Amino acid sequence: MWHSAAVWDYRAATEITKDWNGINQFLLRNPQGASARVSLHGGQVTSWRNEHGEELLFTSSKAIFKPPKAMRGGIPICFPQFGNCGSLEQHGFARNKIWTVDDNPPPLHPNDSHGKSFIDLLLKPSEEDQKGWPHSFEFRLRVSLTTDGDLILISRVRNINGKPFSFSFAYHTYLSVSDISEVRIEGLETLDYLDNLCQRERFTEQGDAITFESEMDRVYLSSPNVIAVLDHEKKRTYVIRKEGLPDAVVWNPWDKKSKSMVDLGDEEYKQMLCVDGAAIEKPITLKPGEEWTGRLQLSVEPSSFCSEHLNL
């Protein structure tokens, strides 16, 4: 899939392979050697590697790669609900469905196409989906890898129903970290959050940065569009930029809960951290014909990078 021509062929930089269930997955590459893998199972990004081949997303060694079970790791898409608060399965059904390639996507902004290797996917509800959530929609997802190695996900949900509907949403991003005890998050200071470990009670963040000493499961409300996750040992900083996603989820199960999860190794909580761009507190409501867009951009900077540069 590599071309020796002077002009880099971004379409040709997409390779199609099959996983061990026979489901298509797409490997995006950039000229420097960075890559991202996207599966039709859940429309899920399962891998994101830098130009040195280092994996930047966490996937559990015990992850179950068999539909309709969701995969533990990568970036599952939580839609049309986040959590376990409604009649649907936890985090909704989108992450468990087989998506299709969107051969005729409506045009995006030119900046979201130019100079990128990308794949467009589409999810429409089945009759079975509509029994549990009786709404008609089109969910379009573009996953892009930029020339700089950034990973971009753009989700567009359109209401093709005859009546309004509401949903919550999250890019449930599993970042790979060296040691959760050595990680800190900047950009969420002083914000209110809902604590899922305390019946969603509302608190205000008191720390100068978020650090980890025990289980954490929080939804930070009205969060900035830029968040930094600093990994001291690996000397790198994940920078999360988001649009249309007012909330941010921070989750690590710690040791006790990890031991109760069949698809997570007992000690693997130390190498993972979920920081999600999300819309949870105030569900998104679409009238017939309306469309919502949620955009996430992940990049990695050297460890000297800090939140003072983020325009928070």
C-alpha cells in the first residue's frame, strides 16, 4: 500500500484486513509511519501507534473480540446512552454493532479531508435496535490520521425520525500509560463533577491537577475543549481537543474492581486511563432532520509540554 510517487496517496494508505472473526478492519498510515486501526465491529479504533511503532491506546490482554460483546480497550463509541441509566445495555448499542463503510458521505469541511488518511463508516438502526430505542437515525463516523500522527474522530448523528429524540454520547478513550500513580490530568481544575461512586452526587474539583490513588469514575461538567494527560515516566503528554462534547469522563477501576472484571487483567488498571470527550449531563436533542457533530482530536507532545500552552 506504499507508493514511491512524490505525491503521497492517502486513499492507498488505507489497508483492509480481517480480524479473527472475519470482520473487516482498516489500517490507516501516514508517511512518517504512524498508524491507526479501525474495526467495523463497533466502528471502534483498536490501535493508534506513533511513528516509532509505540502503541498509544490501551487494550486489555483479556479483551473479548467477539460480537456482540464490546471490546475492552481502544476507543469504544458510547451511543445512544452513556452508563447504565436507561433501558438499553450499558453504554448503548453502537459499540456492539457491525458498521458499514460509508461510500457516499456528505462533504465535511475541507480541513477534515486534506492531507489525511481516513475512513468513513455508517451505522443505521436495525429493527431489533428500534424495539429498545424506537428512533430512526444515521450515524456517520470519520476516523482520520494526520500527517503529524494525530488521531481525529468526527461523529455526525442525524435524526431521520418523524419526532425529536435525545441521546448521550462519549468517545470512551482508553489511553496507554506507564503507571497510573505517575499520571496527572490538567485542564479540569475547579470544575464541578458528578461522582459515579457516590450516586452521581455533585462535587467541585479541589486539586491543582487530577492524580490517582484509588478508583475514580467522574463526569466533569462544562469542561474546556483542551485537556492534557501527563505521563511522567514515558515523558509524553496526551493532548485531547474536543468540539460539541461539553463533558469529560475520567475513569480508572483500580485494583478491587479490576479483579471483578472478566475482560481486564488484575493488574492492568495500572497501564490504562480513560479520559472521554462526552455529552452526558444535558442529553443532545435533535428535531427531525437535525444533525449533531462531535469531534475529538488526540495528539502526543513531549513531556516538556504543559497546560500553560493549551489556552485553557
